[in-house]
Amino acid sequence: MSMDWGNEDLNKAHDIFERWDNKLESGETISSAQFENDFSSELGVSYQGLKSIILAFYKNGQWTNVCEAYVDSFGNTPAMEYHSIMRRAR
């Protein structure tokens, strides 16, 4: 992931994932728009940039349940990049 992030940015990303993980644990479903907005407002990350983040964290085995829930929030029409996550999640 070539985001040129420092520790503070990485910690913010982990905080966002943790917040959504807690929501999922309490029975909420993920809203792709709200999830994307969190990354946009807190880290200035666009939808395209978020794709790289999701794939990097998932590949690294981090926050996989959040990554899978985010991909699932698109139903049967996730971005092509997410198909490997979609196949594993379902």
C-alpha cells in the first residue's frame, strides 16, 4: 500500500476499522456509504484509494470481517478488485 502514511494515519485507519468491527459485533450492518465517508473525512481517502486499503488489510489478515462485510454491502455487484474477497466471504 503506497499511501505514504505515518503512524498517526495508520492508527486512524485502524480506529475506523475497529469502530466498524464493534458495530458489526453489536449486530449492525455495514453501510458502504458511511464506511467510505469515514475514510474520506478522517483520512482524505477517495473510493479508489479505499479499494487499495481494503485489499491490503484483507491480504494481511487484518480486519477481515469488516472487509468482507464492506464487500457484501454491495450485494452481487462489488468492484472487480473485490471478487476474491467476495468468493471467500460467501
